[in-house]
Amino acid sequence: MMMGTSLLCLPWAYHQAGLLGGCLIILLMTGLCFFTASLVLKVPKLLSIQVNEFTDLCSLLLGSMAHKISQISSLSILAGGCIVYWVLMSNFLRHVISFVYQVEVLNMTIGLNTSSVVCDPIINGSQSTDERYNQFMSDLDFVVPGILILFIGPITCLRSVNFFLKFNIIGTFSVFYLLAFAMFKAYSWNFINISFDSNSEFYVHLFDWNFPIFTGVLSLAMFIHNCLTTLLKTQKNPKHNQRDLAIAYILVSVTYLLISIIIYVSFPLSKTCIKDNFLDNFESNDLFAFITRLFLLLQVLSLFPLLVYMFRVQVLQLFKDPITGRISYPFTRTIIINVCLLTVGCLFAKFYPQIGTIIRYCGSFSGMILIFILPTMTFIKARNVIEKPLHPFVRGCLFALIMLGIANFIAQFVVHS
């Protein structure tokens, strides 16, 4: 899930930790996630075996219960990703249609003021004096889900998603585009708008006790553990896997730091105004925000069917034949799973479109299991299997790491943004 759903909510999450606390937490989470991911790579090497998935490794070393728990955790992350993608698609499509309507029907001026930003953007038209716009935006609440379901619904039923794999390159472009957009906006905002004077509009904390919100978001943002063995098993030089993994985490953390700090430091209003989707701080008629939303809408539309397919396969694996191990893919099950997932996505988009909160709860729960608990437990078990048990101090450190993951999940219910 690295470099995926969480990019847009990073400035908001960064604010929850404070200016200095945010930097330290990104570095800390990068180190912890890299360490546990490296354990996932070390275990098969210790046992001199090859496995297709990390869940298979959990089943081999920790039993069927661990296998089921790892599958459920993977489902949680995929479900959270699907919900966030649906919320983003609804948001982007709504803003895009609103932009076109304002320009073509209402003949409104396109927002060319590059420094324009708002604390509470009006996207539902409730405060607009134009009755036509109010009615149009009210109708749009029902039109957008219908458009998405009619377009996306049939595509998610496809049994092969090889076509959509070709669009993965869009994800790379979107990262560079978001960085460019953030830097462009920061330039128009004069780059630095922070103050350590508590009476200032631009006041920032160096550290904030709401930091678990950021660690929850980063648990999803830096999660790649359950598909590492699958991704790297075809490497020509497996001995470089650790090095390549380290490079990947360094690049990811640098990108997250840049996106977070650029928007957070330069934001020209109170930092409490930063939305969990920072594009929501720009009005629908902002031309540059419109281009960004349109670009990201195309990206999310191309990746959503792939995410649904992965979720569906994971669900069907829970019902595989216990004797033959075969998995049946009846079309009725495909329809039922897709309908349930899209319905949940529509409900969240309508009643709770808070992507930051969705990400932090899904990330902290699945991260607790797949980042902190299972990688360390499989490593400890593997060392015992080869009769090279860990030193008690090292074992204690690993158990402390497990407790850290559990504390991260529990803390999500204690802190509030």
C-alpha cells in the first residue's frame, strides 16, 4: 500500500504530531517498518524454503489460526483502501462536475488566483445565493454514486485485471505531479507561514500528543509486508533484496516528508484548517486544483478495479476447499462481494467521508498484526526451529516492538483530531 491512498491526508496527519514530532515520527516509522519487513525476508532464508505469500509462512510456523488472522488483516487493509478510493472518486467527480457546471452554465470566472485557499470550502452549495447551483449540487449527491456504480460496477466483475496492471505507472506520475502541485502552491503562498507565538494565526506546535493519529496513518502508508515475498521472489539477484527494500523505504519516507512539510509549513491559514484531503482546501472553481482532481480521478478509476479484484480473491481464499485447496470462483459470489463492497463505499462517501480517520484505524489494526506481531513472531519461531534461539535481550526487544504495535492501535481510540 506504500505511496497509495494516504498521500492526500499526510499534511493533516503531520499536523497532529507537530512540526518536529512529525519529522521524528516519519523517521521512526520508516525504521520500524523497514526492520519488520526485513524480518519477513529473512525467515524463508533461515529455513531454506520458498513461500508464495507471507500468510503461508505464518501458517507453516505459527499454525492455521495465525494464517486466518493474517488473511483477515490483509482484508482489512484492502477493504479500507477500497473505501478510501471510493470516497476519493466521489469527491473528485463531484468537484469536477461542479467546475464544469459553474463555468459552462453559470458562466462563473475560473479561479486563476494561485494563492487562493479556504478553511471550510463550500461544495454543497448550501450557502450559495444561486438557486440553480443549490439545486444542482443537491441533485449531484444522488447522481455521483449512480455514475460511479454504472461505470465501475461492471468493470469490477471482470475475472482478469491484467489490463489495469498497465496503469500502475500512473501512480508514479501522480506522486511527481502532487509534489509539483504542492511546490507550486507553496511558492504562491510565500513558502513559510509558521510561528511559535501562540497568539499567531500561523502558530505551530513542535510536538503534539495527538501523534498516534500520524503513526496510524503511516502504518498503512508504509505497509507492504504481506506481499513482499510475492514481489521479490522473481528477483534475478535475491541477495540484493535487503538493499532494494532499504532504498524503497528511504524514497518513500523522503516523499512523505516533502509532501507533509511543504503543505504544512506553507499553508497560509491556521494549521487546524488543513483537511484530511488537502485538496478540499481549494474551491471547485480553482483551475489548478481542478486539473489535479481530474488527473487523480483518472488514476483512482484505473486502480480501483484492481484493488477490488485483490479483495475478492482474498475473500474467496477464506472459503477454499480444505482437502484439495482449490478455490471456486462462481460469478454469484463475485457479484455479492462487489455489491457489498460498493454499498459500503457509497455509505462512507455519503455519511463519513473522513479518509484520514478511515486510514488510521485500518492502518493501525492491520499494522499491529502484519507489521509488528506476525513478522517478529515468525522470526522468533524460525530461530527456534533451526535451534538458534535469540538472546533473551533481543527477544525482549522484539516483544517490546509487539507491544508498541498494540499500543499504536489502542491509542487510536484515545486521541481525537
